[in-house]
Amino acid sequence: MPARETYTLPGMVVRNHYFEVPLDHAAPAGEKLSVFARELRPSERPDAELPYLVYFQGGPGSASPRPDARSGWIGRALQDHRVLLLDQRGTGLSSPVSYQTLTERGGPAEQAAYLAQFRADAIVADAEILRRQLIGDERWSILGQSFGGFCVLRYLSAAQDGLRAALITGGIPSLTRKADDVYRATYPRVEEKNREFFSRYPHAQIACRRIADHLLKNDVSLPNGQRLTVKQFQQLGLDFGGAGGFERIMDIVERAFVSADGREELSYAFLHAMFGATSFHTSPIFTVLHEAIYCQGSASAWAAQRVRGEFPQFDYAPGKEFLFTGEMIYPWMLDEFATLRPLKEAAMLLANKRDWPALYDLEVLAANQVPTAAVLYYHDMYVDLGLAMETVRHVPNLNTWVTSEYEHNGLRMDGARILDRLIGMLPVVERT
């Protein structure tokens, strides 16, 4: 390995790995992708053959974290593991997916066929190639956060022989429910988060309605030239599901207006914050494949948009109560977001794709032998506890800790404690 690919960070030795994997695992001789993984070893034992703990990031479409110090859950993991931070295909330093790279794929049909290869089934198949190249027939442990937990359930379905243990934080999917069921459970929780937010900041409702009314009356552009609409402003509510989200959103709202030339306009500080507040501009997988993570043998057909019709309280008009939305993807985003417009036709094809393969094997999961521990968050805005517990009841050897202490980003906020407790929930022989 080149020297530049091995370096040190406080308390850690870092080794970068690049692997070649098939674009389509059903056609292994065909086109290849590059997948990147960053390996972390404790600096006091850099050559010790510790067992691996492989991290599956949330998303879909998000890169693994870039640690700058030995802290949080990584610090706890390095007490008895090597950590492998996997950039899932299409993210980070793995072969990237963006409107720029997808133009090379051809027309919308070719782009859609390419993007269909970026779900959890392919991510897990990539991980199995990495495992065999790094440790052969030995097993490793895995940790999945949010969508990463969906990858864990896929791993348990498809490749239990590769696993010593599995850990999940805030990400247990339904094994059988369609996207419609997910959003019918989600919209009421998003509304509840709105009630909490506006109760905490009573003046915020007036401020948000003032911003929304201004956007309805004026042509306002974000720093990239994209017009800012009320529907985009509502998407700030995506941050309600994480600790500190209320405060981050309120900070943006409070800085909204500035006086200029005797009139009020939305400040550049507000517009810049709006532009950076969501990942839609830079993470197209999150948009075009978000609903596909729920699809098995059926099309999502823009489930969040269709189900939203059952919750008209989220549709804003002057004089009406303002509500933020949450982790929902809508077809209008392919018209309004500048970096998503080139993907519109491909996204439409994916939304109407009916032949998505199954992600979970119910028979295999019903006989699960891999020691598994999960934390579920009682007030989680993104992952419905009721649907998650349906899955828990179906999978043996899955021990669950349900807590109201944390929001969905508990692993980021108090990772050392959470990971330590999950490891403690495993049989003694699988803890290291």
C-alpha cells in the first residue's frame, strides 16, 4: 500500500483501502465499481489482529464519517476492535453518483438501470467481497446506524456465515410493509415534532408564516441561483429528528430578514443557511432511491406525495398554520432543485419500477443465529417504533433496548455509552 494511504490521527493508525466490485453482482464479469473503506486501528496496538467492526452509515447515499480523533463510539470500538468505515457504493471516495457522473450513463433508462444497483442488497454484497479480501473465511461484526440498520437486516438475510455479531442503532426496517405504511406512520410523528417545536418557541409560528408568505409573493434565489419555495423551506423539518435540531432550525428562522433600501428581504445569512441545511444538492442517491429502500416487488410511486394527501395540514396557504415536513421525498424536488433536474426522468422510472428484488428473506431471518443487539428510540421521527418491533418479533437472537433518552442521532451524541451497552447485550464470547 502506498505510504500516503497510511497515516496517523490522535490515538489511531489509519489505513485506506480501495476494492473493485461488480456494478451488478448478478453479472460479476461486467462493469466494475471502486469501493473505499477507511480502517482504524488503536495506535497502541497497530499490528494486533483484532476482530473487525464494520460500520454502515445512514442515508441512503451518505458517506461514512471522517474521524479526527479517537472519541465517541469509535473510541469505544477501538478498545477491542479494528474499525472499518465503509463508504457505501456511490458515496464518499467510492465511485461517486452525481448529476455530473450520471450524464455519462446515457439516457434516463440507462441512468435508472445504473441507479437500481445502489440499494442495500448490493452494498452488502460489496461488503462480503471486502471481507473475503481482508480476512478470508473469518467472520466480522457489523454496526448499522439508521439506513445502515437496514443493511444489517439485509446482511442477516443474505450472508449470516460472514458475521460474528450485528449491532443496530435506530434503524430496524419493516420486513414486509410498503412505503405507504411507513409514511402513514411518519406524518403524525412529524406533526408531533412540530407541536413540540412551536411550543418551545411560541414566536416561531409567526416568524415561519412571515417567511412563507414572503416566498409566496417574491422570487427569492438561493446562493446557487435556485428559486427558494415554501415547500423547500418546509423541508428544514428534516432536522427535527436529531438532538439539537430545534435549535438549529430556530437559529436559521431568527436570522431570516434584513432591511435593505427601505424594504425587507430575506438575508443572505438565511439563504446561505437554507442552502446548506439539507443534503439534496449533493446527495442524489438520498432523493432518487430513498423510497426504493422500502420496495420489494412493488413500486413506491412517490408514496410520500400520495400519502401527504391524507394530511392536508402540511399544505401551507396564507393565514394557515405553518408546519415543517420531515424525511419525505417529493417529485416536485426534481423540478426545483438544480442538481436534481438532470435526474428527473430516471427518478420517475425508478419510482414506477415494480420488479425490485426482495431485500429480506423471512425464512432465514426467522432462524437467525447471529447474536444481534439493537437500540430503538421511542421518539424517533424517522423510524417507526411499531413497525420496527414487528421485525424484532420475527427475528430470534435480536435483543432490543428501547429508550427515550435519545433522538435518532444518539450514536453521534453519546456513542461510547450506546455502543458499550449494545456490546454488553451480546453473549460474552461475541463481545470481542
